[in-house]
Amino acid sequence: MISRVPITANSATSLTSSTGSCSSHPNTATTDMSEMSSRTLIKQTDHELLVKAICSQEITWTVITLSCKQYLHASPHDLERIKYLFETNIHNNFITFIDRFTPLVKEIAQEQDQSIYETGNEAPAPAPEPDPIADEGYRISEIADMLSPGYFHGFLAAKDADQALLPEEKGAFILRFSNNKGFYALDVKDTDVVRHWRIEKAGKFQVSLQNVTFNGFKEFIEHYTHQPLLNQNGSVACCLTKPFMRRK
């Protein structure tokens, strides 16, 4: 069951254009939008508008999905694939999510469909001009591709990963968010102990461990299925054998 946590002055962080964090005052988004007439030269990004829309009210999964569809043209299928990230502590998880994936940008295909709808043309609209922000930003579909597989456990705590892996066979593993922004975490059962590695975020969706960079988790897992992990002291640990899958 998804929790419904209202935003309060003590539970939310300040909204800034650089991080997109939620406002500490529920009515800030409404106030900011009403003052836009005096700042017409400042164009707010889709990411900023999305965050303000969500943080101006109680954060629920319904609010997140409706806002992502409106401002990012995210599909219901892609949103459903990342829903598990917000099923516990939805307020804090949302703030952490947008802090890790900033800026969020529109889906390309949906942008083109919207152009056709607005112009009334049956023929496909011309391809949009390259947008540096969109090229560097994150689309919900891309995030879902990386984080939806069952071996990724989102905001699972390290102690819970330990508890889950201890009864498992050697080489069983979990991937999740690290507590440190810019990193992911790998937890692996090794003989009678669970070991942990911090995986560096090396690009939008590239990850790096032990000076080796991979184009996503699939490539990462394939590599360490055949190549043993190394402990911090340089000793050989083990290979990855079986993902501990997220319960649906």
C-alpha cells in the first residue's frame, strides 16, 4: 500500500532551479507561478514545472503519475515500471529520485506526437532541433529501462540487503541505490558474509567499478558473472551467480 505523506515545513527541502527539490512550503509553487508575469524572460524547464506541480500538494503516486504525463509525456507503462521506487516513504523517495535524475525531460516520440496533434497535420512533424538540455537530461523511459529489472531494489537499506542475502548461495547479489548521491551499491553473498561495493555513476547510465566502466547494469552483471570481484585489499572475492529478485 502506498503511503500518503503530506508536505510540511519540517519534512521538505527548499526548491531551487539547480536541484529541483521540493519546497518547504506547500503553497510556494502556487505563489511562484502567480509571480511569473513579472519574470516572463525566465523560462522554467519542464523539470522545474513538474517538481513545483507535485510539491504544491500532497505527494501521492497519482499526483506523480499525472504530473509526469503532463510535463514529461511519460507513458503509463514506463511509470508503472518504476512505481516500486515510491511504494515506501513516497515523500523522501521522490525528493531523492529527482535529485539523482536532474533534469527530467520529455519523451522524444511523445514530443513528435504532440506536435502532430497541435498542428493538425497527418504527416509527421519535422524533427525537433537538438536540445542540449534534453540530450543531457533523463527520460522516464530510460530510467525505467535501467531500474525496472528485478535485481535492482531501489531504496532498499543495506541492513535489509544483508538480511535478504545471508540465507542465499555464494554469489547471490542485489543492486540498489547507495546512500551517497552519484553512486549505486552492490551487495554480494560471499561464503558466510555479505560484502558491499560502491558503484560509481560514470555518466547518464554508465556505471564504473574497479576502474572498469560499463554501459548499464546488464553489461556490468555479464562482466562480473565471469570475472571475480576484488575486495578492497585486492584479494579475490567471488563472481556473481544469481540475482536476488525483487518481490512483486
